[in-house]
Amino acid sequence: MAKKNKAAGGTPATGALTAAGVPFTLSHYTHHDGETHFGAEAAAELGVDPARIFKTLVVDASGKLAVAVVPVAGMLDLKAMAAALGVKKVEMADPAVAQRSSGYVVGGISPLGQRTPLPTVIDESATRFPTIHVSAGRRGTQVELAAGDLAAVTSATFAPISRG
């Protein structure tokens, strides 16, 4: 796990990016207590197209965890995610399991700097933009970076895993 980098925002996610020498922009916004549509809130608060804000979802692939990174404007296609991972079926991981594995709270789970690195798949729509936004590891904080850099730091693959 990456060490916290106070100068870059103080999360393992920003620490991982700094350690990898990846350029990124950190954005903060006010998270409203009770709001559970974290990605939509980030898009609205930051004034960013929801297609460019990506949510991090932890899935259970036959007893093994994996990470899906999909636009907040869409939904994870579980069958497509299973195909991308080469397994028969995936389901959403229990939130408590996702928090323990990642080291982040729900709504602040980042694909970067996770406590336990997991196989990661990024929806291919991310490659359509010069940069995308993902959680920086804390509710109310997003990191903007190139999708290719996100894939490099997380050892992710790209696949069509979202719908809608």
C-alpha cells in the first residue's frame, strides 16, 4: 500500500500516483451527509460531465474480489464484467468486505492505493476522454488523470463493462 502523501492530498490513492510519477489534478467538493449517489454528487458539485466521472465498484468473482471502474452515468454490466475476468459469474461484493479490502469507506473507494491490490477492469469508454475523474480515496475528493495512467498504476485492463 502506498504511504500517505500529505502534500498531494493525504490519501493512499494520491500517494500511489505521486510514487508512480503520474500527473494528476486533485479536486475537492462538499459531500452532503445522507447523499448516497456519490458519483452523481461529484459530477454536480464539480460541474463535470457524468460520463467523465468513474465510480469504483468491488465485485465478488466466485469468492475472489475484483474492481470495476465504470462511468457514474451508467451501470456495471455484471455479465460483461464476468467475461472480462474470465469467470462465469460476478456479483456486487458486500460493502463491509469492499471497505476492508480497499481500506476506504463506501463512497470514497478509489481504484488507486487499495490496501489489497485487486484485478481491475476499466470500462473502455474511459479511453474516449483525455482525462477522467475517480475517487481520491475520500468522500468529497476526486483525482483527475489520464485513463491510460490509471490503468498503468492499477495494472488494469479495458473492456466494455458498463451499460446504460
